[in-house]
Amino acid sequence: MPLYIGIDGGGTKTACALGDADTVLSTSRSAGSNVVRLGEERAGIALREAISQACWSAGVSPLSIEAVCVGASGAGRPEVQQKVQSLVRRVVPRSIVRVVGDHEVALEAALGQSEGVVVIAGTGSIAYGRNAFSETARAGGWGSAVSDEGSGQWIGREAIARALRIADTSFVNAVMRHWKLESHEKLIQYLNQSPPLDFSSLLPLVIAAQKNDPMLRGVLRDAGAQLAMLVETVLRRLWSRGSVVRVGLVGGVFANSPQVRLGFLATLRRGWPTLAVSFRIADPVMGALSIAKKM
């Protein structure tokens, strides 16, 4: 029986699912495998660990895998596709390997072949939609320097920026403990280093502290509003106002923050009240596995 692998290669984690035509046989997780953010060496290690663990758990050889689909950020660029394909083929040399954008596997996971919009809020963010005419559009996803609104990276950076602005010493001190920094001066130097920090690592701190901190609750609600605006951009490009459109959600930011979900829905409802939003957080690795089975 043919075997397939789907991979969701994110910036902080890599998820892998192995299955046959009908059943998921095993899943695995490893560190992030975003080639653009992390480089080929780290991405290759994470991909190898995820695939090897999934094969070991299912009791199958990597040589028996027929097809692999990888959802990867930046996969719209041919050079990124080629790098990821090369890294995966080192582990499964007999497999057909297809690399697509993370938004494509997310749309497959959330909506299958149905029309609608999916919005991803993880380390980065993007909204991607497909209408009844198979026309597609995207908004966001251009990287943390100019985009990724409402993402874990955006939330972490915005939270510490606002805390410093209003002298919120409680959150600033929590951030210093998180990064093991001894003084305010060292924190400022650390925040401005090059290459930029992984501010998404602050997301758990923000979520834990927001209950007693109105400023942080505001950051999370604003993140939801930013994500809603990405969806609205896609909606305007593909549908007429008043259309009933399905919207699916993907990513740890949505999964872990009710405040983000509330800010997202409130903003969307004001501009487009006919939307059908599902708060079942879709798992993009299952979208990647679904695509692999069709290859």
C-alpha cells in the first residue's frame, strides 16, 4: 500500500504526518525548519529528525515513502523550493517531493477543495483565499521586517515596545528574566541586535501576563484586528461585499489566545457580517498529507 508524508515546516517547529490512503499511521515533531530564517543546516537537521521519527514510529523505511508534500514559508521563490526539496530528498531519495507555500497546505487543511479564506497566525502571518472560479489572492506573509501583522513575532515585539513606552516594569522584568538579562541597558542592547530577535518567543509571556495587564490585553486584541484586516484584503479581491464566505484559522496565536480570537471576530463582523468563521483550529500538516496523497 502506498505511503505518504506531509510536513508543515514552520519557524519554531516542524510537524510531520505519515499515512496511507485512508489512515494517519504516525506523527512527529522537531525544531523549526524554515530555510529562510534558520539556514539550510538547521532546517535540514529538523526535517531529517521529523521524517525519521515518523517512519520509525510507523515501523516503515524512508525508502518506502511514495510522495512527500512540504508546506514552507517562502516557497513561492524557486530557490527556496529547490533547497527544501534537496534537504528532504536526502532522507527519502525514492520519493516524489513537492514544496508549496505554507498558506496552501493551511487552506487544504481548513477548507479542503471548498472556496474560502484561511488565515495563519504563527511565528508569521498570512491570509490566503480561493473563490468559486479558482481565483486566488493573498495578503501579508512578506516577512517580519515589513509584514507578519498579528503574528507571534508582531505580538512579542509590540508588547515589549509598549511596555518600555509606558514603563510597565512588571512585563519588562519578566522579559529580562526570560532572556536572562541583568539590566535595562543590556535589554536595550539585546533588543536592537542584528539579525533581529525571535520576538515570538515572548508570546507565552504575553498570554500568561495579560490577565492582570490591560496593556497586554490590548496588544492581543490589536493582533486579532490586524489579522482580520488581512482577511478583509483577500475578501475584497475575490468576492463582492455581502457574500457568504467561509473563513478558517490556523496557528498557535489563534489556538492559545481568546483575546486574539475576540479582536479578530469583532473587527471582521464590523466590515463583513456575513462571514462564516470556524474556530476549530486547522492543522496544516494534515493539509500537506492530503496534498501528498493527490500527487
